[in-house]
Amino acid sequence: MAQIELHNIKGEKIGNIQISDDIFNIVPNEDVLWRYIDMQLTNGRSGTASAKTRGEVSGGGKKPYPQKHTGRARQGSIRAIQWKHGGVAHAPKPRNYLKRLNKKMKRLALKSALSARFQEGNLIVISDIRFEKAQTKQVKEVLNNLGIAKEKVLFVLPRKETVYENVKLSGRNIPGVKVIIADNPNNNDGNNIDGLNVFDIINATKVVLTEGTVRKIEEVLSK
């Protein structure tokens, strides 16, 4: 099994831990990564864009002026697309952009994203991070201690608890920092932004996991 350094929130190395090669050290599958990110971004579209065609705008149905002898181009209706307040050609209509991937491909995409960050040296594991109250300066201190204050950072926490929610609240006002909770079995409702996902991992230059998060990931993705 591969090994990775374990740090505390003060930035001190406190040892090494073993991580699963089958999850954190596979050959990344770029095709599946692209498919997952495409699905994730596409599913984020609201699909509410709408405009009226020439058959839906108001206006008379008769010719605005005679066909010939006016010196102007012939016109059939003031509802035509070239007229002000006319209809829109090929107007967008509300639609569902939903895309899906099977579970096997989703798991492979997550493993590929995690493995890519580990192999690049951009995966950081800390023993734990818990705040009794939400304070932005606490997250800034952790970033400085780990030497990643100028990076685009993703923190992944193991489960929904008040001490972890406080960390999430503490990081929300820091540019380039995102904190998510990995354990979210109801992430399919489309309303909850939490849950470990490929886009957030790839979009960050540094991924910070707690030791508990690593074990949770191994538990879920090894099934």
C-alpha cells in the first residue's frame, strides 16, 4: 500500500499513514473523468431559458405594406425575426439537461481524480480539523501552517457534525477555498452542494483530507 505523510493543523508532520492503492494510486482514466465532469456541469444547468418564436409574439398576420412598388424589401409579417419585437429564430425552450453515469463509472472517476492529486503531490492528509465556533481566521491559520495559503484549496471533511460545519462556515468567505462534507448519502436530490465529487477535486490545486475522510472514502469506494 502507498504511504502519505500525516500532518496536524499546525503544519507539523506527525507520521505516515497507509492509503489504498486501489483508490489513491491507480492510473487515472481521463475519459471517465471527462464524462463525470461533463455530467456534473450539465446537470447544474437550470434549463429554464425561454424565448418566443414568431408564432408566439403579438402582432398582425397581414403584410405590413404591399409586396411591390415600395422600393423596400418585401415583408410578410411584423412578427418575422428581423423586425423589432419580432420572434426569435430557433428560440430556446425549457428543457431537462439531465445526464447519468452508472455507479461503476462514478467510482472510477472519483478514484482517478484522487489518484491524480496524490501522484502530483497535491494531496494533503491532516489528523483532524474541528472548530468549536466558526471563525475565518482559524482556517487562514491552518492554510498558512500547511503552506498552501496562496493555492486553490479543497477541504473534505468526513461527516455532518457541528464541529465540522463550523469549519465549513469558517472557510466560505476565503477566496479560492472550499470546504465540503464527504458523507452525504442524499446528494442525488440536486439541492445539496455537499458530497465528494470529481469537479471539486479537479478544480482545486490542493486537496486536504482528514484521516477520518480517508478511511471513509476507502470504506465507500472499496465496496
